[in-house]
Amino acid sequence: MVQQLERALDTFAPTTAKEQTSKQQILDLLPMRPAALFRDHFAPGHLTGSGFLFSADGQRVLLNHHKFLDKWLHFGGHADGDADILGVARREVEEESGLTDFDLAYDGILSVDVHPIPENPARGEPAHHHFDIIYLFKLREGADETPAISDESAALKWAACDTLEQFSLETHLQSALDKAIKLLA
């Protein structure tokens, strides 16, 4: 699995300066495995897997209002020792959306992003970074679109691709979504 991730990163072509920097930071973190696959690796941080989930017609994306971070995001989370980051991303989309009837919509990494996570005193976690690898998923035709809110979410919402500005998404997420929309068109 480790070699699979390295190959996927080698073939990933960044389209923004942020992605270029993040890709290099992730490549620099990889030698710290297996420790960097666990959530308690705080210096500088750890690998995470995430994904955007689109409707079957590719016209809407399901967004997650994250409780702790208090912002609209895609779905994602910790590897918890699993080197199969695509599998981690799939698991996180399933756990946080309650939906399972979807497929990988793009054969490769959609985007990468290294971003700061604030201190979480309730969990005894210092401020650190998530080294996030993002994938693109799409519901299968006829799949149930009714999501179930997880403990980590305040709300879930299907958003039309032309109404995303109302969610004030962070620049790197909007950039990744723009890329996803083009791929699905």
C-alpha cells in the first residue's frame, strides 16, 4: 500500500502553487511512516484521507459542516495506521455521510492539501497539521441520496455546483471542487 501511495503521488500533477507545496510536504512526510499514519504523530502532523461526494449526475456535491472546525468541508479523517489512503477516504465518506452506494469518479488523486489543525484540549491534542490526500467520488445512478449526520457533523447539505459561494469554502477546497466539476463535466 505504501508503494501505491507513492506512485499515486508521483503521477499527481499539481495545478496550483498550494498543491505543489503540499505535494512536496507530503513527500517529505512519507519517510516518517508508519508513525505519520497515526493521529498522535503531531510533529509536524499526520496523513489523512478525504473525498468529495457528488450526486450521480455530477451537478451537486454533499458538504459537511464540521462541528469542531465550525466550517463547511468535504469528508475526511485520520488514517489510523492504514496506508491505503484511498480506502481511508472511502471509509470517511461512508462514516460521515451515511452513504455507501458510490464509486471513485476519478482514477487518481484529485488534490492534496497540508493545513493547520487547531489545538483540541478536549482530546488532549496540540495544534498540528493534516497532510490531506483528496479523492473524488460519485453516487451510482439510482442511489439513495439521503445522508445521515455523524457525531462529527453539525449539518450535511447537497449543494448545486453553481451555488457554492454561499458556503465560504477555503480557497484550497474551492480549487479542488473546481477541478472536480471540470472532471465530471
